[in-house]
Amino acid sequence: MSETADLRQELESARDRFEHYRISVSTAFEDRPAGELARALEAVLPDLAFHEGQAYAATVALERLDAGADPAAVAQALDLELIEQQAARRGTDFLAGVARILARARRDGAV
């Protein structure tokens, strides 16, 4: 499998992981009494934000790949996206998710 195909597969997996995690969290919250909901939400928010950051960055990267960009160009686009998300004052868990996808794109793009 080519580097681009490997990257694409990992990006799609990141989006799928977020969606599965989001669904499992939603389902778990439905079964909680109101008093436990706040504690449960506090416990899962960091992970949920991390997975959301990965899914967001994966979507950006896949859009670039679909437009014909190579992995190095994808990494450059994600560099800019990470800066924009930091400027928007996104949470550290979300930014960590974006950074993880950026690291993978850099590795494939040898940037």
C-alpha cells in the first residue's frame, strides 16, 4: 500500500473512532441519573475533545488529499490549521488530537 493510501486509511479510521466514541458516550449518558451526569460528562470530555480534534484534522487532511495534495502538502495545511485552532482558543485536548494527525501526516510527507 502506498504512503498516501496508508495515510488515507488512518485518517478515515480517526473519523470513525470519533463517531463510535461519540455514540457510545451518548448512549451511556442516556442511562445515567441526573445527579451522575455531570460527573460522567466531566470524565469523558477530555477524551471526546481529543477524538473530535483528530476527526476534524482528518477531515481537513482528506479534503486536501481528495484535491490531489501529496502528504507533504497535507502536513503543511495541518500546520496552518493547528495554528488557526490555537488562535481560536480551542481546548488542549482538541489541539492534541489535531497534533496527532499532523504528526502522522508529517511522517508520511517527510516534512
